[in-house]
Amino acid sequence: MIGRVWRWYQSCLEVHPVKTQMASSAVLWGLGDMGAQAVTHRTHIRKQTLASDEEKDFKVNWRRVGITSMFGFTFVGPVGHYWYEYLDRYIRQRLLMKPNSAKFVATKVAADGLLFGPVDLLVFFSYMGFSSGHSVQQVKEDVKRDFLPALLLGGTVWPVVQIANFRYIPVRYQLLYVNLFCLLDSTFLSWVEQQGDAPWKQWFKSITGVDD
């Protein structure tokens, strides 16, 4: 069964690479948002000792799932596809680095973390803010509140993930590999966005000197 699904995916990727990446990104980011909603709900219930039975029941916010899924479909899928293709080609052909060498992998990880990572976070939080009906000023405040914590926390995990990705995974499958981890990453980002002005975010602001 797994082998059949894998062969089907390879076939789709061969015939429609961008569309396949868009579809898989949409599914995984939608699932990630559902995970974030579940985590946020459980956290909220634990803090409310007198919560009613109705409040204890977890109900998926399908509108939010759809919004997050569209982010995967319209941004992560197509942009991620071209980003990995271009990054690999640029380092091979322009920088003339030996594929899979330590310098080659390190350069890819650095470029991904310093260029694509921050842009991805900025677009995600801005998109989620506007999609939720927030004003430009509110979106600015949301990005200011959420961007740095997400960047710093994600920076402790993604370099390790990408070292394995750029060292061992063929370019055509690198976004799939990342998308599998994005199931957790999208859960994390959605959870960060849903936390609002949580105390731990204020702590990040205090140690970095970022003002409201």
C-alpha cells in the first residue's frame, strides 16, 4: 500500500511537479492547523477548572483550517518548489561548489535559514492577520509580536532538519521532506499565532529589547 502511494506520488511529481507540491502542502498545512487548534484547546481547558462540558468538547474551526491550507497551497507549495530548485542550481553552477560537500550543505542551510525562513514567517503571519479581517495596523502588531519568537524557536530545529535534507535528499524530493516536517511546523506556527499576547512572548520581547 505504501509502495503504491509512493509510486503514485512520484508519477504526479514527474508529470505535474508544481501542482503536486501545492496539493501536498495544502493538505499538510491544513492538518497542522487542526493540530494547533487541538493543542490550544487542551491548554485552555487545563487552565479552566470550571469549564462546562460544552467548552470541553473540541470543535474544529474549519474556516481557519481552510485559510491555513490556502497558505500552503498558494505560497509554500509553489515558492518552496522553485526555491529549492533555484538554490541548488545557483550553488552548483554559480558558486561552483561540490554537491553534498560540507561547504555545499552549509551554504544551503545558511541561505535557507537567513533568506527563505524569515520571508516564510513574515508572509505567514501577515497572511493570517489579513485573512482574519485585521487592519494593517493590527497585522503590523501581530507580526511584531509573533515573528521573533517563531524565528528564534524555529531556528533551534530547522538547521538540523535541513542539514539532513540538503545532504541526503535529492532536490526533487526536498520539498516533500520539508513538508513532512511542516506538518509539525505548521502546527507550531498556527499555535504561536493563536497564543495572542501570551506571557512567554512578552519574555522574548524583554530579552531582545523589542518594544510594543
